[in-house]
Amino acid sequence: MNQTTQALEHASVRQYCKVLRMPVIGSNFVRLSEQAIKEQRSHIGYLEALLTMERKSAIVTQFRSASAMPSYPG
């Protein structure tokens, strides 16, 4: 695969992640794909790692939102 094709694929995945509101996957898919290759993980293992990261981030965001103290006018 040449660099132009690879750059277009990366841009496309990032755009899909933005539209689908999956920022963690959009930010980490290249790094995790390289790691998956080194560790000889399957496609499913790679996908599972991406989805796990996204879900953990969503849980943290939900927790932070739920634990935020409401401000009352003084």
C-alpha cells in the first residue's frame, strides 16, 4: 500500500470516528494497529482493544458529568 492510499484511509477512519462520536478510536487506531501487528493479535483482538478503550473513556466521561456539582446562583 502506498503512502497516499494509507493517508486517505487514515483520514477516512478519523472522519467516520468523528461522525460516530468515537474520538478515542479516532485518536488511537493507528498506534493500536501497529501494536496488534507486533503482538500478532487477530483482527477481532484489535477491534476489541479499540472498543474497550472507547467504552472506558465513555464511562469516565459519564462519571465526571454525574459527579459534577451543580452551581446555584447566589
